[in-house]
Amino acid sequence: MNAAAVRVLAVSGSLRAGSYNSAVLRAAASLAGPEVKIELWDGLAAVPPFSEDDEATPIAAVEALRAAIGASDALLIATPEYNSSVPGQLKNALDWASRPYGASVLSGKAAAVIGTSPGRFGGKLAQAELRKVLTTCGAEVVGDELTVPKANEALGEDGLPVSEELRTALLTLLGALADAARAKTA
């Protein structure tokens, strides 16, 4: 993988059209450079509620989710915070991706998490929950916590981070994610 770009699947935990989480993932894709290719996955709304009854015969949206994660070298998730936790639709998708037990596409996958919010804490609690869920599912969560508080001010009209500090933190997280993904194939 040294010559090829690291393929990162980016998933926004928000279904909202004007999502700050989707915006920060688009910013990451824009800033990443040629060594990291970020693909935004937009199928979250189509993933049905997880049921063990349907585990053996998942619908196409679940298969598409698993295929996208499996084809990527790493996973980057941006999550909003709903009631101090991860949005249900995102947690649900991770429940599907964590199956079948013992052969999950999340097992050993390098992953990083960003939390964004128009509030003062930037989804800090949801990000901690998401890191815990991903680790439990077998993913290797890398990088320091990256929260984007007051996202409505932190991201400019073009969707890019306004401050150099946030740009640097985002690039540092992407670097750690790319390094972890490369280490898995070395």
C-alpha cells in the first residue's frame, strides 16, 4: 500500500441535509492530499433497524455498508451528539457492520472519530461513546479526541475549518489514521 493512497471511508452520523458532521468530513477530504483518498458514504438512512432475525439475510443497504467498509483501508466517522450519546441510526449501522460475530468488517479496521456540534463541547460525550463502540466491535481506534465545538462558527462558508489550529488537528488525525492503516499491511 506504500505507493497507493490510503482508502478512507467517511461516515457522517447525521442525516440532516446541512450537517456539520458531513461538512467536516468533506473538509477532511478536501485537505487530505494525494496520500489519503476519502470517500463519503451516504447510505446511513437506508440501513434498517438491526434484528438478529434478519442477520442471515441482510438487505442490500446492509450489504452495501459492509462492502464499503470492507473495501476501505480505514474508517473515519463524524458524529453529532443526541442526548449525550451517539445517534441511533449510526449505532444501528455499526451493529450491522459488527456482524457476523467473528467475521466483522470492523475487526482490525483502523478507525478515527470526530465529534461536531453547534454547542460548546463538540459532541465530546458522543465521541467517547462511539470510540467505545468501535473498540468493542474490534476496530483499532486511533488518534486523539477531535471535537469541533461551535461548528457553525468553526467551519467557514466553504465548509473548511476557519482556524489553522482545527485544520492542523484534522490533518494530524488523518495522518494517524493513514499510518495505522499502512501499518496493517506492512
